[in-house]
Amino acid sequence: MLSIFADLSEQGKTLLVCSHEWGDALLRYHRLLLLNRRVLANDTPQAVMTMDNIQQAYGANIQSVLNGSTPVPFVC
């Protein structure tokens, strides 16, 4: 599936993918939309997946754990 996405992207096609994957999987996309009844963020994966944006989307009960040296948010 990912190779098909890559091929279509190389052809200049726009893909709209709905995913609930977090972490490194998000880095394969050029842009992310973070939604919760409205658009909370629309930018690069690094700009969208901040702790502030995640807390805004999922509430204050968000914590992070280290994946190597990278903090990864998770919902409690």
C-alpha cells in the first residue's frame, strides 16, 4: 500500500489518507490535518504533532514517553 502511495505522489497526485497512526508513521506524509470537530492544525507532521496540539485535540490527560530521545505523546 505504501509503495502505491509513493508512486502516486511521485506522479504529482494528491492523496487524502485518514489514519490514526502516530509516531514515525506520520513522517511519511507531507502535511497533516489534526481534527476534533474543527481543524486544529494543518501543517507539516513536525508542526502539527506538538504536545500543545495533541492536548487541544484529546484533552489535558496527555503524557509523553521517550522513544529513544524523541518524546511521543500518548493518551491516558
